[in-house]
Amino acid sequence: MTSEYLLAPDNRDLSRFPGEYGWPFLGKTLELVKDTLGTCNKHYERYGPVSRLDMVRNQRVLMCLGPEFNEAALFDPKGNFSSVGGYANSLGILYPDGMLLRDGKKHKKTRRASQPAFKTDALKTYVEMLIPIQERRIQALPINEEFIFYDNIRETLMDVAARVFLGLDETSPEAQRLNDVFERINNGLITPLPYNIPFSTFNRALNAREELSKFFKSNISLRRGTNADDMFTRYCNAVDEDGEYLDEEDIDGHMAFLLFAAFDTTTSALTNILYYLGKNPEWQEKVRNEIFSIKNEMPTFDDMSAMTLTEYVFQETLRFYPSVMILNRRTTRDVHINGYDIPAHTMIMLSPPFTHRMEEWWTNPLEFDPMRFSPERAEDKRHGFNYIPFGGGAHKCIGMHFAMMNAKLYLFRLLKNYKVNLRPNYDSAFMHVHLPRPIDGLPITLSKI
Ligand code: HEM
């Protein structure tokens, strides 16, 4: 693994901005982990849209709240913000060669080489792989008996990842071993003590990342020249503009990051969608009626595009709880945004969920109201950057359509057969980190339609 940029030290002089640094050593990490949105709300009320705070690893960060800052940092045609700089000390430690850990030309090149794996033709082959896995998993769900949905969908999406991303039989011992490896890596991302001390969570994560690397690198030559349709094989066969294969480091870096970027985000989204469909049975019924109106046994691509109400529910869920609750960048030079002068090399954090609930941009933002995404109301378009569950600009999520398709296919199969019931008056608190979801994992009971 290579770390591609040598960064100038962070600008730590943020004394001209209001804010609070929090505890020595940990800064405000624990508060932010416990309640990301609450911390943003508190800072906004006390200090306005721009305020400073400290995070673990001695990082000093500027919280920048609102669509103007989202636009400046994400759209960023002049390269005033670095994604590498924003993530080098977090994601970058475990995923130094991921797509988000690249800027400028290098990022563009990678993104271009990745596009074929996300085109419609490729997506269609993934659908073929997805359907039997979802089918098997949904058929095995307990009926009239409570279970924890988050645990279940996690296993289902692990199987999907093994098959669609890695080209493995999801029931094979190798797929099971990689599940465990992946879990260890992700535990390393959320530990409040990200230090490489023997036997620590973080140390286990670094070792697991090496193991994953070995899997990719030892399989590249075996996959090249074969015509399997999984993402890993597509990357092994992908060529850059000079007609050269991507090198081993690239493939390892992209594949590991893709797994990371795809898996937990979709797990969080589907768990939260079921939460809102359980809390709003009238919406569950509307989505089910839409599903019943599809005549094919499994929806075609066109059928999926016609599932508009399902899509609004997906969007509304991600408005409340975008899977990625914080986006990071670092300024590459002095910048002036929205009346604020921000010095070069300053770490900034953006908050999608805060922006998604701003009264200036949304009508009754605390109400669950999927129709706000209908073309007549289009509240998500009131500002180009008031709705950013998938980010925006050059780094906008490359897997957005895949995620939506995966979710629609799952909901189609599930809701066609079952009613999703929550406990009476169920109202779990949400955890925000690593990814947002009900703390208890969402206990649900399915009843046959
Ligand atoms: C509900 C599901 C998902 C959500 C909410 C989500 C969200 C995001 C967000 C917010 C970003 C931008 C981060 C930033 O700019 O700092 C991003 C980037 C990315 N996502 Fe997703 N994502 C999801 C699913 C997926 C899936 C399924 C894949 C792959 C199949 C994927 C692959 C990526 C990659 C590779 C990037 C980096 C793109 C780049 O740097 O050019 N994501 N995602």
C-alpha cells in the first residue's frame, strides 16, 4: 500500500473562529460519535455556521454548516479543497489507495477506469447475481417472530458483496473468512484509539487489511483475461487511457475501498428505510401498492425506474439519516467562502444531516414527508447542495445507482410478501457512528400479506 501525498502540516491556528476544543487528547470525538447531529446543532446555535473543535489524533477542525459550504468544498472547480487531506488521517490509514483518497488528475484517471464497472450493462449483470441471493435470504426470514433486522440485512449484503464485488460463492469458506477480515478492518475505523499497539483493535484492523490485500493481489493474475461479471474481475480487466492494465496496488486499493464504501452504507440505508416504513404504515402501504402494480415477477430495469414512491422513501430516509454523517476536506490554499476567510491547510467538516434539516431549505424538516422529493415540490433542488447524501462534485458517490437498485430489489421482494411491524410505540434512539441506525438494531416482526 502506498500513501500518495506528503501533506503540509494542518493549520492549527483557528483562534480567530469561535468554538470549543473539548477534552484534552480526545477533543470532541466522543460527543460527535454519540450524537453527530446534536453536536452540529449545538455549535450552530452557539457559534453560527463556522466554528472550531478538536478531534482525536490532535486534529483541529473547522465545522462548516450549510449548503454554501457544501457547494464550495464539494463542487470546487478550482481545487481549493483536498479530499486526500480531509481523509488521510482517518480512512486513509486503512484505505490509502481508495478513490476518495485521490485528488485532481490522479482521481480523474481512477474514476474513468472505474466507470465501466458502474455502467448500465454492468448493473444489469449485478441484478442477475443479486436476485437469487436476496431471494434465498428473504425466504429464510422468520415469520411472526421478532428478529433484529440490522443483523439480518448485514448478512444478506455481505453475501451480495462476496458474489457481486468479489466473484465468490457467498457460502464458501473463503467468503466467510473475508467477512471476518472486513469486519476487523471496519472495527479499526471506529475505535476511539486508532494507535498501532500490539493486539489492539486498530492493530488487528491493520493486519486484516494486509490479509485482504493478499487476497486481491494473489487473485489478479487468475482473474485477468476471464470474462466473469463481478466487479473485481472487471477491475482486473480494466485498462487506462494508454491501454495498460491497472497495477496491483491500484486494484487492491480500489476494491478494498469499494467494499468499504458500499457495504455499511447500504446496510444503514435499508435498516433506516424499514424503520420509517414501520413507523409510517400508510407509506408502507403506498410502496406496496406501487410494487403490486408491477406485473413482472421480478422488476426489470424500467420497472425499477417506475418505482418512484419507493425512491422518494429512500431519499427521505437518507435526508434524515444519510449513511455518511460527516464529510471531510482540507483547504489547499487560503479560501473565502460565504463571508469567512479560511486559511490554507485547514481541516473542515461538512454535515449532510444538519443541512438536510435546515428550515431555510426544507418545509417542516422534522416531518417524514417523502413527497417533498416529487417533481412538483423538489425541495431537494432548492439549492444545488442542500441535499447531499451521496456527496457532490468530482467525488460524488459512484455507487449511487447500484445502491438504489439493490434497495429497490430488496424492498420489492420483501414488501410484496410481508408486512413489516415494529413493536407498539417503538421509538429507538439512533446511533450516528460508524453509520446511523437504531441503537437496538431495529427489532421487527414480519407477517404474511
Ligand atoms: C446508500 C448507500 C450509499 C451512500 C449513502 C453513499 C454515500 C457516499 C458519499 C457521501 C460519498 C462522498 C464522500 C465525500 O465526498 O467525502 C461517496 C463516495 C463514494 N462511494 Fe458511496 N454511498 C453509498 C453506496 C455506495 C456503493 C454501493 C458503492 C459501490 C458500489 C459506493 C462507492 C463509493 C465510492 C468509490 C466513492 C468515492 C468516489 C470518488 O472519490 O470519486 N458507494 N458515497
